[in-house]
Amino acid sequence: MIAGIDLGTTNSLIGVYESGFPTLLADAEGKRLIPSVVYFPEKGIPVVGREGLRMQAFHPECTFSSVKRLIGRRFGEEGTQNLGGTVGSPVTLPIHGQNLTPEEVSSEILKKLKSIAEERLGAAVDRAVITVPAYFNDAQRAATRKAGELAGFTVERILSEPTAAALSYGLDRLQENAKVAVYDLGGGTFDLSILRLDNGVFEVLSTHGDTRLGGDDLDEAIAGLILREAGMGSLNIERSIRLKQAARAAKETLSTQETTVVLLPFLEGEKSVEIPLTREQVEKVCAPIVARTRALCLRALEDAGLKSEQLDQVILVGGSTRMPLVQKLVAEVFDKEPNLSQHPDEAVALGAVLQGAILEGNLRNVALLDVTPLSLGIETFGGLMNVIIPRNTTIPAKAGEMFTNAVAGQSGMKIKVLQGERELAMDNWMLGSFEIPFPPSQKGAARVGVQFSIDADGILHVLARDTATGIEKIVEIKSAVEVSDEAVEAMLAGSLEHAFEDMDARIFTEARLKAEEMLPAVESALEQLGSELSEPEVLEIKKQSSEVISALASKETNRLKQALTALDHSTQTLATKLIERAMG
């Protein structure tokens, strides 16, 4: 089995092609995005991911992030001037009296991904496809391959990120000689690639990028805005990191909302900072950074000998492309609306998984016959619609995801097959349901793969398999494609009419589930370690917990999200003590 890996600046992902469909694997917390952060304690093993990110605010001198910007680089090159070192020699990073290479730090991230895959699959995973920016030079590609080998992988291929993104979008099924632009604004890097797709062959016609332009720079600009709004000067490194993390959260929130509140407890001594921000304010400080991508886009078009109207599609990759400011610029530069059909954080990783499947001979070209008129999915915990196959997907088609048990002791999972465009399951049509049993286990331990497969005749086959026991069930549904035009129009009209309230309901439900999980965990942690905190810290945690409970009762989405954010910030010291006890 060949794993597909997106080794990102901010986050990394791993997935496999299993049971006929690509699956991105989640860690023990159920998260697929693993922060590309490594904390090196003086003794003991490195701490990677969310735990490393939490430790960064308390031990910044022992924590590395955004190391992708340095991999394969030499002292004296752009972006390395503040690191010291002999000009021309490979970049190294000092830690506890020794020097680590960026490859060695990156290998710890890859080891973490490898352990997640092996834990989830119950088998060794030692082959991988790893993605890199299209403009990475030979040294950077070789360094990435070395990082994979240090982590215990046989690296089957180093794959360009735009090619991976094009694969995940299914662009290999476009007409002959199709031309596609991939706009990739990640955490630390930007590149714009123009590809020609012909009979499944991907050719990069041109690429331009900037290794010092990405989401990190946007976060820095927003952090500066918060400081100015708070009327504060410079901060020490620990508080600067907390500020930057808050800035990133604000950026993500303002990609879907017009306003947010940044809450930073005890940012300056005993003083807490609470700053309201609007999307307009953030866009004003981010606009000059985003505008730097315009010239790179135009240069890539010129190098490819193309005009914007000759492009068939423009696709967006990278978490920062969620910003309306970015989407607006892309639409202006290329004179067409970008393709937003895929998850911008996951598209590259999915493409890497598909490339692995191609190398193993598990994935072959399919014919173009028809499209799905409406999205198909299943009901998930909380009554939400989880889309497996989006509307307008070309058929034959096959896709799936891995699910787990939401309650301890659960002995089975009811699969409700849905069709429609609404966010809540109850507002869509139920095509059928069945149950797949599995041995009772602790929460999050069960693994049930659900695969949707639509054949050339428009018949939907739904397969659910418990990966531990091999027990599976298959249900055939013939009405998945045979939907009247009137019914489709009615569903689409309803989804547009209720779009805002539907999304608000989904956001509240997701926040409610998080709150119901977080409150007991905080209470338990306080019982264990409350005596090690100061009285103001304990009182702040209890205060924020009460606010979460009150917000839950009020059913106000923004209030609940802000309360959860505040509770998360107030428990950082508590979380650190839990991690230190676990490490000890």
C-alpha cells in the first residue's frame, strides 16, 4: 500500500487508497489536519502536531514550525539571512547544543503521519508519495525525499502539488488539450501553475511562485492589526506566538463571517485583550500581501503563451484561498470564477493518494457518461449531512470516507443514505438505511469505511465495512440519478433560500458537539490538576465554562463559538500541564 502525503508548511495530511476509494486518515482526536509543528524537549521524544503547537507558546526556543520554507536551502539564500551560518552551507537549526537539518525536523512530522496511518490501518505503511510545490528545485525535492526516508518510508514519487490538486479535482477527465491554472496559497508558500491535460497526461506549461509568501504573512499582518487596535507595543516571543495563533483563528473565522472578537487572556501581565475585528479591517491589511500574487499569475500566463480566456478552469488550493479577498482577486485576474468544489486544505493530499493508487495499478481511467444531479451522502452524528459524492460528479464514480463511533460502547452504526443540497440531514431526501455491527469499543476506536459507487447505469451501490472484523453490507439504490428536473430545481431553490440559516444551523451543531465534549474534559482536568494552577486561572476557567453552558442554552452561534475560543485560551496552561504529566 502506498500512502499519499501532503507535507505542508502549516498542516500535513496522510491518506491511503482503501476499499476502492481515497481516504484521508485522522489522528486520535479525529482530526485529519496535523499541524507541522515539532517540539523538542531536552529529554525524551519530539512532540508533533497539536501537542507541539500547544507547547510552542511556552517553549518557542525548542519548537520548530514552517520548516518547509527552509528545507533544501542554504545559508545566505532569501529568507535565511537571520539564521546566521556560513554562506553557501546547508541550513541547520540549533537545538539543545546540537544542529538539526530541516530534513530531520520534517522527518519527525512524517513519522507522526506514519504512526497515524499504521494505527488506523493496523498494518505497516512504508511506501509513500510526497507532494512539493511545483517550483521546488532539485535540492529541495531531494531534501524532501531524504526526510521521507529518515521517517522510514520508501518514497515512490515526489509529486508536484498542482498536479496532485488537478488529480483530486478529477481534471484528468476534462476534454483533450484542456488548460488549467492551479492557484496554491498555502501556509508558507505560493505558486501558480498552468497545466495542460491531455488523455490523462499532466504537463506543467509554466509555474511561478514565492517561497516567502503565504498564510504566515497574512497572520503576521493581522497580528499587527490586533496590536494596534489594542494600543500595545511589542511582545515577548511567547506572547507573540499566542497573538499569531489568535490572528490565524480570526482570519479563518472572517473567511465565513463579517465580524469576530479576538480574546487573549493575560496578554500583558494580568491584562486581557478583547478586540472586535471586521472582515473589512482584515482585508485592508491583507490586500497588499494578496496583491503580490497578481504579478506572478500574469507572468505564469505569459510564460505559458496563454490568455486568461483560454483557460478551461482555475482551481484553488491551500487554506488561505478560503478568504473572499483571495477569491475575488483570482476571479479578476483570470476573468472567471474559480472552481471551489474541493476542500482547499485536502485537495493536494487526496491527489497524492490517487497518484499512489495509480502507481499500484488500482486506479484506471473511466469513461464520461453522465453526472449526478444532486449530492449524495450520509447522516452523521448531530444530524448533519456529510456529502460523499457532490452534485454534478461525472459517472461512473466512486468515493468514500472512513467514520468512527461517536459514543463509547456503541455496537453498531446506522447508515442513512441521503440525497440533496441542505446542511441538515432532515432537510434532504433519505434513499435508504441499514446498520453495520462492530464490537463495542471506546469512543473513536471503531473504523467503518463507507463507499458510494455509481455505475454507468446510474445505480448507486453503498458499501459499509467494519475494517476490524471485515463485516460488510452492500445496498443497491436505483433512484440516485433518476430525479425529475422539477425535483432538482426545487431542492436547489430550497438550498439557496435557506443557505444562511442552514449554515448557521450546521455551525451551531458542530460547536455544540465540541462544547459537549470539551466541558467534561475540562472538568476532569481541573479535578486532576486544579491545585497546580493559580486561583485566578481556576476562576477564569470556571467562568469561561459557565459562559459556554450559558451560550449553549441561548442557542446563539457566534456567542457559543466565542465562548469556546475563550475557554480554549483559558485552559492552555492546564493543557500544557496535562501534556507534561503524560510525557513524564
